[in-house]
Amino acid sequence: MSVAAAIRTRDAAELPGKRDEDWRWTDLRGLIRALPEPSAPLDETNLAAGPFDLICDDLQVLANGQGAPRIDLAPGETRSVGLRVVAQGSGSHAGRVIVSLAAGARLTLLETYEGDEGSYLAQTSLTVTVAEGAHLERIVLAADGAEGVSVSQAQVELSPGASFAQTVLTSGARRQRLETRVSHPGGHAQVRMDGVYLLAERRHVDITTAVTHEAMHGTTDQLVKGVVRDQARGVFQGKIVVARGADHTDARMGHHALVLSDRAEVDAKPELEIYADDVSCAHGNTVGALDEDALFYARQRGMPEDDARALLTEAFVGEVVERIVHDGARAVAAAWTAARLGR
């Protein structure tokens, strides 16, 4: 079952659903009974400016599945590239992006998902290869429409000595899934995979990640934080696999969420699968409410309750935002977070 296959064949039975373990909290088959007609082409020259347009060296657009963005960096090259994935209307479409970094290259990928108020179904596949000694920082800002269904699926292949850092920031959609799977070769390669989800109304997001450590001396560090209110639903599924022989792996995962209303929901499934002995691995997961003592302290000093809640929530997710290395992207992420929290 796959979203791309369903769009290609226009067969809703191909969509993943709750009987598929990996999709049980993001049931597309139960939601979509008939595939929408193919999306109409978009004229990308009429698009408004994107959030990263002013801080990237060049820009590529995938509009309603049209276009074939390919980002290739030569050995030792350094570049920042904006990738805008745009969905408009009420059709269905799938697109593909290829990213390739040669040895020693450094790329900042500034990726956005932008949707209007149409009830579209969009799927984007990304194939990413990072050669020895290369570095990729991927910042994803997902701003899909409230009625849209959007699925992004990235497959990342690392070489020894490479590094991959990712930060996903999202406000959700009717259904939204942001999936990243990393093949980790060990050999002192490094992975950081972070995320922030800020959900309101009836929006839904599913952040699914998997990192497979295949050999010795690899590190993974993951931190995801979320805030849900109203009738929103956040899903986090994170898996780290340490294969047999991948000794001296250092892998850590943390997921922490605030639930700010009685009807909001968070489903979390952090997993470690360890088949090697000499490793250092840990995971943590918490779901709760704002610290009432901290809220009381702020209000005692004259801060209005709404401002106090926003300030505490911003500080809660700010730990993730501060881990973004690229200065311009970090500033955009901080502004996006403040705006979503009403600051």
C-alpha cells in the first residue's frame, strides 16, 4: 500500500489505512473513499514569496506535482537551496525530488510545504544521498491547508563521515505525514533529527522517523516537541535500529508534548531495536500540561494569563529551534513559532 501508487492508479484501496501498523493513527483509506481528479497545472511565476526565498542561493519549485527538482552539489561545494512544494486546488498529485551531495559538499536545504484551502491529496518523495565527509542541514516548514492531505516521504542514504541534520516545523493539515528514513553507515557519521509541531482546531500531523545503524561508531540525536490544542491530534513514531555488529553506537531520542485542551490528543511510539552489545542508547517520552507553578509565578508578576501561557510554550519548543545551525533559517523558525503561539 502506498499513497504514490494510489494516486497513480486512482485506486483508493491502495491507500494505507489503520490495518497497516505504521499508519494506524493516520488512516487515509478510511478518510478518502475516492481519489480526486488529477491536479491542474500551476503557474509558479504567480506564487507569492516563500518564507525562505530571501536567504537561499537558488530556488526550485514543485507545483502540484509538476517539475522535477534535482539538487546536485559538486565535491567541496557549499550552497543553500530553497525547495518549495506547493499544492493548490482539490486534485491529487505526486512528485519526486532528488538530492545528491558529493564528497565534502555542504548543503542547507530550506524546504517548504505550502497549501491553499483546497481538499487536495499530495505526495512527495525525496531521495537523498550524502557522500563521505559531506554535510546536509534540512529545515522543513510545513504549512499545508486545513483541508489538505499531504504526505512527504524522504529516504536518506549516508556515507561514513557524513552528517545529516533535520528540523521539521509544522502546523498540520486535515491529514499530514512527514516521514524520514535514514540508512546510517556508522563510520563516525552523525545524525540529528528534530521536530516541532504546533497544532490547533482539527489539524493532524504524523511525524514518523526511522534510523538504522548498520555499522560501528555512529551517532543519532533526536528531539521532537509538540503542542496540541482544541481537537487537534499529534502523532510521533520514532524508531532507532542498531544492527548486529554496530557496536559503539550512541543513539538518543526524546519526544515531549503539551496537551492544552481536553479534546486534543497525542499518540507517541518511540522505539529502540538493539542487536549489538556495546552501545549507548536511550529514549524518553512525556505528554502533559503546562507547569502550573511556572504559570502562577508569571501571573504573580503581572503578566496576563494568555501571554504567560504563550511565553512558557514558546520556551518549551524553543530548545528545538535553537538547535538549527543556519542563522537565517533559525530566525525564520523562531518567527514562525512566535506567530503560531500568538506572540
